[in-house]
Amino acid sequence: MSKKTDRLSRLIDIIKTKNGATVKELAALLDVSEMTIRRDLAVLEQNSIVNNVYGAAIYNPSYDSLSENQKENEDIITSPKGIASRKNIAYQKDIASRKRTDLQKEPTSGKGFASWTEAALQKDVSIQGAITLQKENAFPKENNPKENNPLYELNHAKNTQDTEKKSIGAFAASYINDGDIIVIDTGSTTEMLAENIPDDLEATILCYNANILNSLRLKEKLTLIFSGGKYHPTTQMVESPQGVELIKSMRFTKAFISAAGIHAGLGVTCVFDYEVATKKAIMDSSVEKILLFDSSKFNQVKPAYFGDITDFDVIITDNDISDEWRELINALNIKLYTVPV
């Protein structure tokens, strides 16, 4: 057995046993670089053995239903040509057929929903409301034109202004108290907030995207609520009318909200219009509305408007903010916190 074959086999065993693992964890366990792990996970995902969410991998239980002959014939691990091999092409066609059948059989909400997300999270997270994650390949590409929008992609966004976002997220996490009922918006800065929430914090948190949930799911003292719907891989967001109604039926002490653009005249904006209904719902349902963004977002305008600056009680950004913006925010009686970077 080759070194790569052995590593891939060990990866599958670890992810299956742990019900999911982060790239960092897997790299440490196998004593290889995170880049190597990412390449290996890409191979496994292409063969429907795992499902990759940002920064982590979750085992795909449908792989267990394959016969041993199918698994042995799968030569993506042993063949240098990998995916292009004839056996692998036949295997992927079989998997695609199975996926189509599963989509037809699965209910779209409630306890019967047997998607990979529920399977991976049922052990760690108390999930309330309907969870209906639908992979994008279940829909024709032409029906999802905005998903190909080159303006925003979460993996790229996380690496942009990375130092600033980490500092903002750490400060925002310190703003949460035991007993709070909070909601965390989609975004790369809000992911940093989620990562910095202490393990011993006792709070209720509603979120609606995969990267945030992945950052929170192992914090055992949290009560987590995940509103469901359609999964958007570009942002990792999950949204639906039912998810918005769940949010509207609740009340939160604090809402941590992200933005892609802040403009004095044109307000607060985001990249995708499917984000707007959920953002407005969490703002309407929260006592304190807290806006998180790095200073590069000032004077930017994005396509989807969801609020004015005056709709927010608190702004947390980095200390590269201009004097003009400081004066404007203070004049509007909005609390402004700037963090050093």
C-alpha cells in the first residue's frame, strides 16, 4: 500500500469515527501539512466519501451503502490518473444516480431529513426548527446565476483583512455574556467571532450557515439553533422563508451582523440579495444590533441593501477608520469600538 493510499484510508477512518474533523485537526493527527489534507479531502469529496464544509470535512454515510466490490474497484487512490480512470468514471455515475434517488426519497424538513449535515451534527448540537440543506448540484446552474458571482467567495473573504477580522471577532466575543440569546449572521468576520466564543460560555445561539455552525458545534455548554433552508456554497449560508419565520418568532438580546459595504448616503449593503430577508429579520428581532466589519468596507457599496447606519446600536471595526467616519458615527450616537491590529 502506498503512502498516499494509507493516508487516505486513515483520513476516512478518522472522519467517520469523529463524525467530522477540521483540516487543522487532521493535519496534526497525520503529521502532514494542511495543504496536503485539503488536497486529500478534495479527492475524497469528488468520490462522495466525505462532504467538505469550510475548514472541515464530514463523513458521507451514503458511502457505507456501496458494496465492497465497488469500494475495491475504486481506483482514485491507487491510480495516478485518478478521476479520469474508466472505473472511477463509472463509480461517479453510480454515486450521482444514488444522490438523485436520495433527493427524491428524502423529506425536505423535520426529523425525517437525513442529509449529511444532520447526520454529522445530531450528536453534538440541539437543532431546533426545520433543517433543509440542499446541495447546489440538485439545481440547474442557470437557475442559480448569483452563485457564480465573482465578487464574493467565503474562502477568499476570510483571507482578506485576516488580521483585522481576527481582532474584531475576538473583541466581539467578549461582548457576549452568560445567559445571552444571540444570533450570528453569515460572514468571514462573524466566523472569527464564533471561533473566539469561550468553551465555558452558557448562551443560546441561532445561526444559519455552515462555517459558523462548524465553529460552535463542539462548545458543549451552548444551546444551538440552526434555521434551515437552501445551502449556498459561495457564502456557506442556509436560508429559506421557513428559516426567516423561525427567526421572526424568536427574540434575541444581541444580533451580530456582517456587511460588505458601508456608505454614508446609501446605507449598509451585502453582496447577495438572498441574504437580505434573513438580515432584516434578525435586526427586527434583536434588542441590540451590533455591526461587525473591517475598515476596508467603509465607503463601499454592494448590490443588496438591508439597512441604514442608524439601524445599529454598536459598530465594531479596526482602528484604521478615518477621522471623518469616527465623527459621523459619534454624531449618530452609535457606540463605536475600534480594535488594534
